[in-house]
Amino acid sequence: MGDQGHVHRLRAHDGFTLIEILMVILIVAVLAAIAIPSFLRERDKATDAGAKVQARSAETAMNVYRIDHDGSYACGTSAQCVSELRAIDESLPTGGLGVTDYDGTGSALLDAFRVTTLGAETRTFWVALRPGDREHGCALNGSTAPGGCRGGQW
């Protein structure tokens, strides 16, 4: 009879109570609420870092283009320029890359250009070059978080 009583006591304490299960779910939910926003911010920063690398790579490809075309950056429309740049560097994206004049309008000129890439959310990153002047910057474009763009600079 002593053995049967012992077995009965083990069965009475098997498993978890509803309260214990709810507490574990609550703790997991709180941890997720803390971790997920942080993870999303870091993911956006990584996307922005990739856009900056693409902008620098596009700048390098534009300089190669200039060497191959008698010192001219004029490569046509933005789409034509992106096609020319991708022929030089296949790692450049087909979407989210634009080539314009130094000020961000029109087409690349003989001696000036701006390459612009798309980061996370709606942020853009750019590198602009003209004789005696090289700039880089970014724009939030209505993004709710700065990501890798702080005060228009990167």
C-alpha cells in the first residue's frame, strides 16, 4: 500500500497548472515585445549600410565609365547609366539606383554626376561628384526613423 500511495502522489503533481503556463506565455510575450523592435531597427541600419556600399560602388563604376568614354560621365538617362554601370559592376542593383546631374536633376553631365541608392523604408543615400567637389548625403523622405541617415549625412 505504501507504493501505491507514492505513485498516486506523483500523478497528482504531473504537468503544469494553467497559471504556470500563462506566466510563461506572458514572460515570452514581454521579451518578444522588447527584442523585436530592436531587431527591426538593426535590420534597417544594415539595409542602409548596404545602400551606402552600393552608392560607393556606383561612384567607382562611374569613374571607370569616364575612363572608358574619353573623360565623360554623360551616359544618357538614368536607366541607360544604370545599364552601363551594371556592365562594369554586376553587383549593382537594377532597382533602387539612379544616376543624375550633381544636383540630383537631369542626366549625368560630361564632368558631374550623382548616384542615388535606396535604403530601408524610404531613405535614400547619394554620392555626387563634380570638378573639385565630392559630396555624400542622405534623405529621410518621410521615413519615421533615421536609420543610417543622421542629419542628412552618413
